[in-house]
Amino acid sequence: MRKQFLNRTAMLLTLVMALSFSVSTIKAQSKDEIINGSYFVAFGRFANSGELTYWRTNLGSKNIQQMVSNHRDYIKSNQSEREQTVKRSYFDAFGWQPSADELKYWSGQNKTYAELMTNHINNWLNVYADKKEQVIRQSYYKVFGRNATADEVKYWKTQPTYSYVQLVAMHTTWKQQNQAKSQVTAVKPNINANGISTAGLSLQALNGVIAAGGQNVVAPGGANVVAAGGLNVIAPGGAN
């Protein structure tokens, strides 16, 4: 399995605003969406080419939730995968890597990526205002190459808590519109900048991701869905 994660902004899953869903979002989920959706929830990344090839033949009637259960068994048995999943979750949530002690602790917990992100957001960013501010500032440096202004920090601190990769995706959307600062927005599809890229999931597959434990990737208010880890932002209905 792919282990590269350093020196790159990780990926995410991002949902377009519910009112903007097009007819294309109603399409049935594909086999690849079931595979990749389950890999997002479990590992915070897409399946690689070998994994896709294997599961295209062996998926059977499994849904995303059943696939995640299968992946959980693999996480328990593979220390390297556990460690890579922890590292992805830290970088996606905060914009930095875990300390040696954090890596040791969490890699011993056998958690999925979705469960780790839930912890990082609910028990850290939602609890410690200084951590939330640090992530906001990190995201501005990444996209705009500058520190956030006092007004920008104030704005984002009053918004629902977003992970580092969610913020980077939203900032990038605004930057591509030649805006010098950003606000909460649906992430533009087909982004390939600042270390993120966008792809599309059907609404059915998105719902499968959430049902499988990916509710942690749903931004407060249900406007955006984000799961990160492999340089991917998924915008359901993005026709990618």
C-alpha cells in the first residue's frame, strides 16, 4: 500500500452544497466508488491500482460499510498501515505530523481514519481555541503565502470547526476566483492546486461513506464533506 504522505497537503472529501446538487448526483454508485469510499473511511486515502484491481474482482455484493469492516481487520493486523493512517489523520486535521509519542499511542488503538479524525476535531480543535487558530493560520500560509489577518482569524474562529484540509480546499476555491481572502464555500470541483485535487462521488456513494462511519467528515451544517489523506478532495456530483 502506498506510504507517501510527507511534504504534501493531504486529501479530502468535500460535498457541494445540497441545493446545488445536479441530476448527475443521483446516479447509482459504481463499484469503484464503493471501493474508494471504503478506503477513505478506513485509511484516509484512495485505493491504489493494485487494490482496485483486486476488489473489482472480489467485491461481490459488499457495500461500503461491509468493506470498512474488512479494512478494520487489516488495520489491526498491519502496523505500518496503522501508522500511515495516523499520520494522514494528523496532517489532514492539523497540518502537521504527530509526535513520536502520539504516533505510538494512536497506532496502538486500531482506529480507522474516520475515527481518528473524529477525535482530532471533536476533542482537540473543538476544545482548544489556540489549536483551532493555529490550523487556520497554517491554512492561510499554505494557500495565500501569508499569515491570516486578525479579522480573518476572527471570522474562521466563529465558524464551525474545519480541518486543515477543508480550509485549504475552501481557500483554494476562493484563490482560483482571484480573491485574496476566503469564506465558507462549497469546494470547486476539478481543483489541482496547493497539493489537493478534486474528484466526484455520487450522492448514493456519499451516503454510504457517512453510514460507514464517515460522519466525521461532514462539516457542521452538512454543507461540506471532507475526508483526507491522499491528495484528493471528493466533491459529489463533481463529474470528475
